[in-house]
Amino acid sequence: MVENVKELLKLHEGITHEVYLDNENSSIVPQEVVDAMLPYWNKKAYANPALTHKPGWEAFETIMGCFGKISRYLGAKNLEEITFTPGETEANNLAIQAGCFAQKGKGKKIVISEIEPINVLQVAELMGKFGFTTQKIPVNSEGFINLEKLKEAVDKDTVLVSMAAVNNEVGTIQPIKEAVDIAKTQNPSVLFHTDASDAYGRIPLNVKQLGVDMATVSSFKIQGPRGMGALYVKEGVNIERILEGPIGTQKLWPGVENTPLIVGFTKASELAFTNFDANVAKMRTLRDKLVDGIFAELTDLRFNGPKGDKRSPDNANISILRAEGEALTIELSLKGVYVSSGSACSRRLLQPSHVLIAIGRIFEEAHGSILMKVTRTHTEDDINYVLSVLPSAVNRIRGIVGSTGVH
Amino acid sequence: MSRIPLPYNPKVMDLFRNPKNLGKMEDATVVAVAGNPACGDMITFYLKINDSTQVIERAQFESYGCAANIATSSIVTEMVNGLTLEDAWKNITWQKVTEEIGGLPSVKFHCGVLAVGALKRAIRLYFEQKKIPVPAWLPADHTFEEKQALEEEELAKTLSKRMKPEAEKKQ
């Protein structure tokens, strides 16, 4: 199998331009973020921050500075409200598992939307083993949660609501403030968690103003290093850790803090939030150029999710009819353009995107979808390059399809 | 969304990039379809058959699907070329196709199954359409590959039925 991969990689030799648009699944870490992390491996603060020696105290000081910065970017009240975790998946597990367990005796119901990230859906499913049930709120054709249905769903038995602030696949900016108000009116003891990984650094986000109890953010989703994320837990919300081990600077996550990655995540956040408006405007311009360019060149497309201000500025999700997504991702890869697809074939789950199905797309539209996310570090040249190769890639795949499936 | 870096081998990649015998055959003796776009793979198989010798003189395909689907369809068209219908029926199985293509990731075995399902369906159709007596080597019962193709199509029907009211509501 590894031999095959070597051959696959050889097929990519001679590519002149590479454009990485699969920022949903990982990202390129900018050099200045790498540079910021470097000293922390072996020059300073390389020790366990809970220990009593110089490199330990250096690590403690460094991490405290990072807690402070991340808490400010999130609009938290204080740095005690932030817990660094090894990523979005871990933060969502902590929020949902610990949130449910903290509500012991108050009820057994979890309310989420149909289009939550897979790790939220799967943790909610896991909670079934502990006697919790999950109700999923439907969304409309743009991916907006049905607030009426949310109101009906949150009852006396409900312990936790989890809804992403921005949908990771179709970019829908959810009315989280309204959802929190509705949920808390229905049942004041409900804990409200939001996975804000796709909102952080893209839309104005303030956990205090939103009124959420917990919020997840992810490092690689803002071009920080993989293996890092954070959970905001509002002061006064008493959840307990779900993993056991020696505790250092954070009581909700045991083990030795990973100082270089925390520094990298913080640096990536700093770069996203310094000149926030300009960064967002740039992403929006590049994204719109990409989408408009594709629609100008090809027919039989569907734009998935809302448009304009209702959509995250980085996200483009397009269903390409009469083309299958996995074939497209490979064809584009051979030209140096890296995207992901909602096709069953390109997903580990062998099911087409649950988000696209939930917004009313038929299976064929989901199989032919491609997801692209631009970043503040992309250039107009990058988008021009994508537009120069994507139409011919689509046309070649459509050529193989021919009249198959067309009736 | 998550993806597996499917480690396709060079033969699969070569046929994905340069499929053989691709395209609609205008003078096909028989045309068979297997799969459904709702399931993410569908193949159209075209055979040109010599009526007196029952030899497959040409095979062509079109396919909607992943790289493995395209490559297995392509290799089946090469494998059947010049075979009698009887030899094609007896010798082309999904295991042979998988072997011929140098192996597939296990989650992609169904691509070879569907390609062979389309071929077997085409052979069966030939005798039906020509209204000639069904030869002894052609069993009345469906083969594994044909059953799998049918199963996938049934699944597609269920999927579209279940989704239709929702999809219409959201248009």
C-alpha cells in the first residue's frame, strides 16, 4: 500500500503551482507561526509548566500569556475559562460528555442540529450508552436551524444543547444568540455549547455576548498547528474532566501542556485577529472570485449554503452535477489543486455529506460536491490558477460519465 | 468531512487517467446499465457482438463514479474483447477483475463487482433481446455480481423515496 502511495506521489511531479483549499481538514501553517513555535522546542520554556525550575517557570509564564490572549480573542471574562485540548474533537468531547455528566439528575436529553460536525454527532451518539437521548433540530435549505423546532425540543428533561456557530461544510452563520435565549427561556438549567471552530477568526465572535456556556475552537482551522484546540467554559459552569492524569495548569485537561503548539495556536490567532476586518475582506474577495469564476465557466452547478453576509467569508461549497466528487478530488490533485468532497467515496463513513442531505440536496448532488476554504494567506494568483485548471478537470470527468445516468 | 488517502495502485491510476474503450457505442448490439447516481456509481456497458459466432468484437463503457469505478469498468472492456459470450460469462468475475487491476482497497471491491454486474447483465440482455434460446451455461439465477447491482439499485430507490418529500419541501 505504501508503495502505491509512492507511485501516486510520483504522478504529481512537475506540478508548477499548488493551491491548498482543503482547510476544512488541515491547513498550511504559515512560516511566521512556525518561527514563533521554534524556540519552544529546545531553546526556552521546554519544561513542564507545573515544575519548580527555570524552564518550568518559563513554560508557565508562556502558557499563561497564551491563555490570556485566547480568552481575549474569544471575549471571555478571564483566562481561567480557557482549557487547551489536543484539538476540536477533544474539546467537543469534553464539552458534551462533561456537560451531560455535570447535569446529573436534571434530565437525559441532548438537543443538537442535523448538521453538526461529525465529532459532535458521534459524541452525542456515545452518550446514548449513558442513557442520554439526542434530538436533532432540522435546518432549512440554507442550513439555518429552525428556531421554532428548537423551542419545541428544549424541555425540562433537556440538559445540553450543542450547535456550531458556523457550519463547517456550507458556511451558514447560525443565530446562536437567539438560540441561546430560546433554550435558556425554555429551561434555564440547560448548558449551551457551540463549536465555534469555523467562526473563530472569520466572523465577530464574543462568547459573553452570545451567552454560551461552552465554546470550542480549533488551531488548524485558523492555520495554526494541528493537535491543538481550546474549550471555553464559562465561569460558574462546573464540569469535570473526562480523562484522568496529573493536573498541571488546567484542571479540565490532564497531562503535560504542549507549549510549542499552544504558542503556535496563539500566534495563528494573533495573525487572524490583527487586521481582522482586512483579513475577512480578503477572504471574502478571494472566495467570491473563486465561486464566480467557476460559475462563469461551467453549467449544471449548485451553490450549497447561503450567500452574502449570512455565510462565512472563507467557505465555498459547490455541487458539480454529472461528476463524482472523489474522481474530481484526484483529478484536481494531479493538477496541484487540493480540495475535499462530500461524496460517499471520499469519506471514511461511506455516506454522502449529512449536511448537504439535511439542506435538501439529493444524493447525486452530495456525491458531486467539492468543499473549498480560502485563507488570508491565499493570493489572487492562487485563485486564478484554480480557475485555469478546474473547468478542464470537471469536463474530463464529465466526459467519462457521458450519457450515463442522464435520462 | 473526512477522507481516506486511498492508495490506488499505478494500474488503477493509469486507467483513471487514460481510460480504454471509453464512450458511447452507436452501433452496439446490446447496452446494459448497472448502479445508480444516488449511490455514487453507475456504469453503462456497450457490447458489439458477432451474431453468428457470439464473439464480443468490441466493448465500450461510460461511467459515473470514483477512480476505482472508472478503472474497473475500463479493464473489463479490455478483458472481454474477443471472448465468446460463454467465455466472458464463465471467466470474468469480480475477483478476476480485482486481480487484473493489481488489487483495490477493500472499500472499493464493490466497484469491480458493479462492473462485472453490468457485463453479465449485458450478456443476459443479449439473449432476451435477440429472442434466441438461453444457452445451458447461462443460469436462470442471478450471479453474485448481478445481485449486488440489484441491491444497490434497490438501495438507491429507498434513498430517493425517503428523501423526496424533504427535498421538495426545501426547494
